[in-house]
Amino acid sequence: MTTVAEKKRTAVAAKQWAEKASRLGTLKNFHIAGVVVLGLVNLYLLAHMAFAWRAANNQNAAALADQTVQMKTAEIARQPLEGLDEKLAQATKDADKFYKERLPFANSEVAGELGALAKKQGVKLTRVQYAYSPVMDGTAGALTEARMDASLSGDYRPLVVFINSLERDKMFFLISGLTLTGQQSGTVGLRLRLTTYLRSPVGTESSDKTVAGAEEKKADDSSSENTDAGGQR
């Protein structure tokens, strides 16, 4: 009886141990499986982080390159604007100086300068026709364009010197056309088209011109009277 009971107890104990071992094996398997799954998840996360980091670096590099290009472009565009106020002030000053020193304010100045240059070079100025049109009308820099169609004659060399003196004259002349009209006995005929611009008078220029014009008219009248008196005699 004792032997049978011990055998039963031994069998029950063996069965309980087997069940316990089975449960432990199952838990171990679950633990191993969990570790494997967790490792796979970590690997996925690491790979995802690596790709994200690489993409971020590429995007940052592209963004940095784009920003660099924009900065260079802005810097190049900024350079001409540096000191713009001073440049505008100097340009205005230069323009005012050019207007005052090189542009006439009356047509009589133009005619007088042409006559003086022709006389100086020994050229005969036979005819000058004038045409006028406003330029930049209604602005502070308003001008009147004066176009001249002149006929002149003389020897070849004096004519060349006359044209050169026009281009170099203090009064602004722009030659727009030159035509040979004839040649006879060493005398050359030319038709010259040129342009200048009349500005508004500054300060006392208008009154000075009026006084000068009155004196010229008075001198012409006196000359006419003397001529008449001489004729009567």
C-alpha cells in the first residue's frame, strides 16, 4: 500500500512539475517573441529616423543653397542703390550745370553763335530755317527743341573746321544730317541739319536779353537813319 501511494504521489508531482515547466516554457516563448518584436520595432524606428535625418539634411542643404543664392542676388541688386541719394543729388547738380552752361535760353543766342562760328572759319551761312517743339513739357526740366536746316558754302577745309567747331562748341549742337548740295570752282555747298534745346531763363537772363535786344534794335534804327541821311545828301 505504501508503495502504491508513493508511486501516485510521485506521478502527481511529476505531472505538476511537467505542467509548471510547460507554463514556464510558454512564458519564456512569449518573452522571447516580445523581445524579437520589440527589436524589430526598434530597427524600424531607427531606419525611419535615419531616412528622416538624411531627408532633413538634404532639405536643409537645398534650403541653405537657395537662401545663399537669394542673398547673393539681393546683394548684387543692392550695389547700384548704394549712395543713391548722393548720386541723385549729383546727377541733378550736373544736369542743372549742363542746362545753364551749354543750353541757350533764346533763339537769338543760337543764331548769334552760328553766325560767329561761320565768320570765324570763313564760311558763308546763306540760310537757316528753324522749327520748334516742346520736350518734357509740364515738368521742371521742360525744354524747347530747336531744329535747324542751314545752307552754307565755302572751301572744303573751312567747312570741315566749321562742322568740327559746332561739335566742340560750348553751346550744345547735335548734327543730325549733312548733304552735299554742289561744288563749283573750289567752293562747296552743304545742307546741314542740327538740333539744340532752349531752356527757361534763369535769374536776370531774360531781362538782360531784353535790354540787349533793345540796344541792338536802337543801333539798327540809328544805322538806318544814318543810311537815309547819307542817301539824301
